[in-house]
Amino acid sequence: MVAFGGALGSFRRRGSVSDESSEPEVAVDVARPHGAAHPSDPARAADDAIPDLDWRVFPEGAEHSMFEAPSGMLARVALGAPSAPRIVLVPGATGSKEDFVLMMPLFAEAGYRVESFDLAGQYESWRAGPWNLRPPRQRYDERLFLDDFLAVLDDGTAPAHVLGYSFAGTLAELALLERPERFASLTLLSAPPEPGQSFRGVKRIGPISAFTSPRQGAGLMLWGIRNNLNRVPPRRLEFVRDRFALTRRESVDDIIALMMKTPDLRAGLAASTIPKLVAVGEHDLWPRELHERFAREIGAHLSVYPTGHSPCETAPHQLVRDMLRLFEATDLTP
């Protein structure tokens, strides 16, 4: 099992440029035409030129704070004018707000207020956990993550454009169905495309995932990260390894357990009339055909990038471009 929700992803960038599904149910093309050469695609060229950078450094003007959520203090960062249309980016298991460090200035430059935060138990939100709830609970369960996220959404202007990354894609889906008035649009980045035991469709390891416990699965994932199986650049590897010094292992175990019981939300998502985008890499954990089917089932646009599980790190300019195009179908633009 490899990385989920910002742990490593893949830095493979070669291949075709993003493309929508050929099925008519995927209503609108959000991405560039298939086969476009990247010299004529400034976003692709900018992504290809990303250096080996320090992932801890946010752009000048970024606002760092601690937010008091139901499960405890969550580390948060924001960039852009507080009065501007709002975007909330949510990282997944073993990830953090730093996974969006390349996207945030692009959104701010486009006139938006962009925010992110570390999930409970993850990186600088390591103090947050079920023991802080009233009454205390034993596990990092679905309700804990959902209530924290809804509290973040409530602490700012509404509605907001929301991106959920990997596990946080499911979290964002749950939040949309519970509080639709908080959402202007929904982007699902490398999110599980199937309900139930979501790892059953993962390439190569799918057939054995049913025999793996959540703790074993999390252990395999963490082993792959520490041993750099995806061959990320040195400074990225240094950052994700250092992040583990704070991330609570039990929070990772519990998230993997939740991903093994992904709820079936497709009917509710299909009924939602807000613009929706499914954004994935060609080399994602799950095969492209599963993401294509999921996009059709929920009435979402589809964008596919020449990278792996982490387009926010490896194709941020292309992803931001496609999200900005999605936002144009709403009333929440600068």
C-alpha cells in the first residue's frame, strides 16, 4: 500500500495532458484537449518546471493560526483578502495544509481567499483527538472529522468552494450532504471512487486488501513513505518524514479503517446541483476507469493529469486552472 492524501503521491509528470471522459454523462469539459503539447499549455509547462522546494515555506502574507474545533486545536493557514470569495482545501491521511502550498498563491492571485488546515491528529493538529470531545470517545471516527470540518466551514464566509483530497474527499461529500448551504462547488481530488472497502479497486494490492487490518494497511503505507517508494525529490521526502514526528499513528490507523468502510453517497451527490469536479492523476492508486464511472454517477466534470495520486503537489497549475473554470459556473467569483 502506498501513500494516501498527501503523504507522497507520484512525481511522474510525463504523458497526456488532462482530458474529460468520453462518456456523455460527464457534462462539461473542464480540462484541456487530449494530446495538447505542453509548450502551448502554460499550466503544464509551469508544473513541469516545479523545483525541489521547501514545503514548509508559505507565500508572503499567509496567515497562520490555531482554530478551536470540537476535537481540539487545529493548525490553519489562509491567504488572500478576508472579504474575497472563499476556498477551503482539506488534506487527507498523513497529509497537511502544506500539500497545497503551491496552489494557494495561484488562488490568491486570482482574487480568492484560500484556506487549509491539518486534520485532527495530523501534523500540527496532533493535539486534537477524541479525548477532547464531550463526552470523550476512543477513536478518530467519522463524526469527529466531520464535526471539525463543519466548524471550520462555519468560521468564515459561506458558501465556499471546497476541495477534499483522498480520504478528505469522502469527508467533503458527507459535509455537502449534511450542510449543502455551505458549498458553492465541490472538487474531489484523488478521492475513493467506490463505496465500501475502497482499497479493493486499488491497483495491484486490491485483491489482498480484504485480508489486511487497518493497522497493517497503515503500517504498509507508512513504510512506503519512509522508504521513498515513489522516489520523490529530497526536500519533499525530508518534509514528509519530519511530519511523522508529530502525526499520531492512531489517527492514521483510524482513517484507514474509515476508508475500508467508505459510505455510498452517490445518489445524494448526484442530486446536488452545485458544480462538481473529479480530479485525478493518470497514475493514481485507483484505475482511471473507476474515477470516470464515479464522475458519471455523481454528475461531475472529470480532469485527468499526467501524474500520480498528488496533483496538488505535481500539477498545481493545471488543477487550479480547472478549478477556476469550475467556479465560473457559480455566483461566487471575484
